[in-house]
Amino acid sequence: MNAEDKALARRALEAKRLTIDQVEQVRAEVARSGRSFREVCVGKGLLSGAEFIAPDSKKIPLIYLAMLACSLLIFGGLLISSAYQLKERSRKDDEMAVATSKNMTEADRLSAEARRAYQRSLIETRESRARAGLALGRAALAQADEKLKKEPGTKAATKNLNDAFSGYNTYLEILPDDAGVRIERARVHELRGNYSWAVEDLERAVELRRDLEPAVKDKIVQLKLLVPRKPQ
């Protein structure tokens, strides 16, 4: 008999379902016929088919079911955990993307404000410098006029005229399209004997403001007559 037949014979003896003589008879039949111990016993009516189910064979499916249930629980738990982690990661990624977008928008806004503030500062600084130059030029021209009234044709006003020239230049370098100031500087050029420069300033003033042409037209003609004359 094979190991399974021997185990079955042993269990039948322990349960007192077979006697030793019956086991020997069945064993001889197994050896003679080649059938299994179970088949011979059932055929002879010594045991029922149900009694040949090994005790452990009823437990194995339960163990498998328990193991399968545990595996399913573990697998389900892993799926739920993974899904939750993915959801949390997605939520955090979305929050981070929104925060990054807000930070970039705020950074762009602050950068734009900084650029505007810097540009305003430059403009204000340049305009302040221009106003200071114009004030200096006008003050120096007024002093030159006073000196020329007292001593016409003298060189007493030379320094004042030079200061006026420098002040008006500073202003017009920054704000070159001020027609009125160009007319003022034209007078400084005239007093200094630079007649061609005076004509250029007056003609540029007319280009900027056509309404000034009647007031300066005759002066331009007079100065052009003096252009060939070079200052001494």
C-alpha cells in the first residue's frame, strides 16, 4: 500500500472502525487487485465514503479561505492607502501650484512697481536737475542784464552770461522741446555773439510751436544778417 492507504488504515484502526484482521484482509485485496485501500473498504461496506475524508482535508480550505481573506484585506488596505496618498499628494501639488502662481504674480507685481518707482525716481531727479539749471540760467541772465544796463559793451557780464549759458544747456539737455526756454537761450547766444546758435534756437522754437513765429520772425531775420560777423 502507498502512504495514503497506510494513513487511512491507521486512522480506521484508531477510530475502531476496522479490526486488525479486516485491515489485513483489505490489504491483501489491495495487493491482489491494485485498487486503493479506500475503494476496497467502501466496496466491502466496511467504511462509508465520508469516513475516508481526512480530518485535515476539511481544515485546509478554511485555512486557505482565511489566508485569502487576510490577503484581500491587506491588498484592499494597500489600495486604500495608496489611493489616499495619491489624493493627498495631488491635493498638495494643486495647493503648491496655486501658491507658486500667487507668489509669481505677487513677485511680478512688486517687480513692476519697483521698475515704475525707479523710473519715476529717475524722471524726478532729471526734472529736478533741469529746474535747478533753468533757475541758475535765468538768475545769471538777469544779473548780466543789470550789468549791461550800467556798463553797455563792457566785459563785466561775461561770467554771468557763461553761467546763464551753462544753466540753460543743462535744462534743454533734459527737456529739449521747451520752446519758451529755447527763446530765452537764444538771447544768451546773441549777447555772447553766437548769432548762428541764436538762429538755430529760434527756428527750433518755431518748429515746436508755430504760434511763436510772428513774435520771433523779425528777430531771426536780424540775427541772420549778423551771422557772417564773427565775435571778436
